[in-house]
Amino acid sequence: MPTLPSFPGFTPATVRFWQDLSRHNSRSWFEEHRQVYEQEVLAPSRLLVEALGARLQEIAPGIHADPRVNRSLFRINRDTRFSPDKSPYKTHMGLWWWEGEAPRMECSGYYLHLEPPNLMLAAGLYIFPRHLLAAYRQEASDPRRGQALLAAVEDVTSRGYAVGGLHYQRLPRGVAPDLPQADLLRHNGLYAFQEGPIPQALYGPDLVEHCFQRFLDMAPLHQWLLEMTLGAGAA
């Protein structure tokens, strides 16, 4: 068997960096601590992307694990153009493994979000682009695919995960309120997630398996969305 890429774990300095940045969110502070960011955040994040990406291939053969910023690593700079909050940096770390050939944020995938004192793991698609929202509503309304969606949601929620993405107050036009999956048609995104205090696994190689087992639990929802996005791409 090929040797999986190694990941040694994050360190307490990783967590401290995000805690300190949340208190000193300025360009001058960041530049003074850029080396900490590069050594304690970027370097181990790249290793985790590769190691967990290799593990995820077991359940998601088409997974993309690209250890570059704006690929699997979300950039730290905030887009402040239209925001009253002009803080220049995000105060969390986001890592993304996606499956499909569409642009990365138009694919379902697996997400890690570190924002002390919590770690969140998620699977799915956070916001549907317009063309995927139409595809989602069509498939979720279909008797066979709608039942498969309900089964996937029930599977992940029975394992203790929450499901997010509910957005609209009203059902789309033409959807019967008594449709079993009617509430799911009020979503503008669909994802399973689990959030809680940072686990000890963050600080060692066991984080790969910790994440993988939870992503495995959430895989039914990802798989349904993957089939939807692949179908929308072929349409």
C-alpha cells in the first residue's frame, strides 16, 4: 500500500495565533507575526490537506485536496469592500476538500473550520449558486431523488449531526406543503455539521482520523449533493 502523507498535528501556538489575531486585528500586528502564521498555521494546514485528502479518497475518489491558498486553504484576508467591518483579517482557519469538476465553491465537499475555542467539521454545499438552486429544487421535488435526500438527511441527523442551509420563509411556487421533504425546499444551501470545543486530537496526527470518521458519517449528504451537481453539470 502507498504511504499516506504525514501530518504531525497543530500546536498550541496555532490556537494562540487565532486568539491573538481576534484581539489585534490589524495589518501591523499581522506583519509582526507573519512568521508564526506561516509556520504554525499554513505549514501544518498544507500537510493536513494532503493527509486527509489521501484518506478521503477512500470514500470520495474524485476529491480535490490542493494545499494552496484559494484552493483547499481559504485566504486569511477579508473582503471589506461592502462590509461596515473593516477588520483586515479573518479570525478563523478554513480548509476545504471538494469533489467534482465545477469551480470549487460550486461543488459539495468537506470543510474544517478552526475558530477558538471551537472546531467545526461540515460536509455539503454552503450556498447554492443560482443554477444549482434550480437543480436542487428540481431534484428535491422528484419522488425518487426527494426520498433519497430525506434518507440522507435522516442518516446524518440520527448520528448526531445538525443540518444547515434553511433560508427561505416560503416554499417555492408549486411545491405542496404536505410534501415530506417540503422544508428542505426552503434551503439555499445544504450541509451537515458538528461544532464543539477543540479536541485534543487537533494537536497530533490523530486529527486525520478524527476528521475522517466524522466526514464518513456525513458522507450520505455529500454523496446526494455530488450526484446532483454532476447531473447539473451534464445538463
